[in-house]
Amino acid sequence: MSCLTCLASYCPAHLEPHSSVPVLKEHRLVSATVPLQQKMCTKHNKLLEVYCQTDKKCICYLCVIDEHKNHCTVSAAAERDEEQEQLIMSQKKIQDVFQEREMVLTELVKTLKDFKSCSQAAVQTSDKIFDEMISSIKRKHTLAKQLINAREQTAVTQAEELQLQLEEEIAKLRRRHTELEQLSRTDDHIHFIQTFQSLSTSCESLYLPPEPADPPQHSFRTVTDCMSKLRNDIERLLRDTWPTILATVSNIDVVLPPVPKTREEFLHYYCPLTLNENSANKYLSVSQEYRRVTHQKYENYFSKKKKERFTNAMQVLCTQGLTERCYWEVSWSGGTVSVAVSYKDISRSSSHYSEFGNNDKSWSLECSPNGYSFQHNANSSTVSGPQSSTIGVYLDHKAGVLCFYSVSDKMTLLHKVHTTFGQPLYPGLGLKDDPYHHQSDIEAYAELIELC
């Protein structure tokens, strides 16, 4: 222990008087974990008992009236009490972070276990499916061989029977030819006439066999051609399906990157976008840099690809289809503006169903001077949040997350969607008339902000 009165440190044997001598009992003892010299003022060789808040250092009482004169000083005990409160707060924060990290770790271990289990189950299912396909192909292979062999046996049997019949007929014909040859040499006219009539009648009754079919190689070529077509069809199906399987497997993750929280973090995922002029409604004007869309009074006949154009809804899609983490911002003014994402195969002609948010192929945040509302699949919900002329959109296609933010001095989450996206998403902008403003009073526009 160290005695702050004696300014000395003692072993247990020499410390004993401090517990038995009445005068020494009043001395202040502290643990000797820190050398006593470190608690002494190097200038005055006095005990450090005061804390200078100005210079943020411990000093002795002589320093207070010396170089620390007019500084803000408190006793070391008072400073300890204040910093003790900060220590408790720091401990609480560490404890909270510790508990949060433990929860994340527990969830990660569980997720990893489930992932491995699902992965093994997927492998087993894959093995089962491919084994079934291979078994099915092998069964068809065996059946094809059986069919060919059965047909061969039937055809050969028929041909052999015909062969035996033809051989018998040829033998008869040879005998008849011999008989006719012998008859042609006889000198007996009566015998010739009587015999020839019976022989000629027998010749006319001879069986006429069928003609042989095409050569076997030509007959079976049609069979092998059918099998070749089957093989090509299976290979084409595997070739067309494999990229989808590969992409699906590649998109599966155990741990996703942390979700951005500040605008600076969101900007790491900034995605430059351009508007597809061919999809714009005829009453919309797209700027030359393909980033701003404005409502106009007269029709615009710029689009030749009419099947891409929204014929009734005043909206436009972007050219880019998004499948990764992306962030972009939209500046808007006048009327009601739809900040949306949509599948490419959204209806382009229906007067109502093609509007962003009125179908199951698009998600839309409608912004107006009176507030916000979110729409999807013809369902609308009011969204609360601070008014801003800039809307931030964050998309995590893999995780199925879509977020809309009000962007000002800070980012405020307006609405979050958690679903599964089956196709690439195309950002879109739409303009609607506001009943509280006339088009002649204020220009309605929406613009993709180009961020650096």
C-alpha cells in the first residue's frame, strides 16, 4: 500500500503501524498499483490533488497559485466524480454495443447453421433431381433399345418367312423351267399339247411376293434423327436455363454488407441514370441530357417506338435496369410527382393500370405540396415525413429492399419496402396535375440529380 500522507509505499510488515498507531490510522492509504512517484508533482514534489480543467491535467496545490493561476481548477475528487459519471455512460454504451454484437453473433451463427443446412438440402435435392432426370433418360434409352430390337426381331422374322417362301418359289420355278425345257424337246405332238396346258396353268398361279423395303440404313436414320433432335432440345434447354440457375446461386449470401446510414454512405452506391425518351408520354418533354422531364401543353411526336411509350399515364422510365445495390436522388417541383421503380413489362396503354403504383409491377412514392403517399398494386397509404424537394431512393435488389428518403440537412426514411424482386427494376418518374395549382402558375418537373 502507499500512504499519501507519508508519501511512501510499504510492504505488509512495515505497513502494520498504520493500523495500530492512532496517529498513523488517520493517514490515507491507497493501493500501490501505480508507483507513488507518478502521483507527485515533478516541479514542487508535492502530491497531485488538484485537476486543472483548462489544461486538462493533474497538478499540486502549489501549481494552482503558480503557472495555473486563473485557470479553472477543481479537486481531484470532484473531477473523479464527474468523470465517473462519464465512465458509467461509457460502460453502458459498451454494454449496449456488447449485447448488440452478441445478438448479431448469435444471429450470424444461427444463419450460418441454417445456410449450411439449406445448402446441403439444396445439394441433396439437386442430386435427387438430376438422378431422376438421368434415370428417366436411362429408362428411355433402354426403352429405345428395346423398341429397336423388338422391331428388328419382328421385321427379321417377317423377312425370313418371306425369304423361305421365295426360296421355295424359286425351287418350284426351277423345276417348272426344267420341265418346260424337256417338253420343248419332245417329238410327240399330242403329249406336248396335253402337258403344256397343265404346265402353263400352274405358272399363272404362282405367288407374287412383296418388294423389299428401303435399305435399313435409310429406315433407321429417321429414328436416330429423332433422337438427335431430342438431345439437341435437352442441351438447348440446359443451356438456356443454366445462366438463371447460376445467377440465382450467385445471389445467395450469408452476410450482406451493412445498410448505409448517412448520405455519404449512400453515395457509395450512387448510380447515374438517364431517361428513356421513347417511353415518355406525348405530353412530357425530356431534356437533351435525358435527366429532366417536364409537363408540356402540346403533344410531342418524337417517339417512333410507340409500343414503348406510355400512351395515357404521364410518366417515363429510365434506360437502366437495376439488379444490385443502387442509390439515386430526384429533385421535383410543381403538381404531384411520382418517384417510382417498375418492371420493364409494365402496361403502357391502360389508362389506369399503367400508372406507377396501380399494378403489381411498380412501386411509387407520390410527392405533392400536401405530403407523401406510397402506392403499390392499387393500394395507397399515407406517408409522414418532412417536406423536401429532393427524394433519395435506395435499392438493394438482392435483399429485396426499397427505401425512399426525404433529403435535406439529414436523411429521413419515409417508406421502406421489403419484398422479392423477380426482374430488374427500372427507375421511373411521373407527373400529375395538382388541383391546388394551375399549370400556367408553376412548372411541373422531375429531375434526376447528377451526384459527384
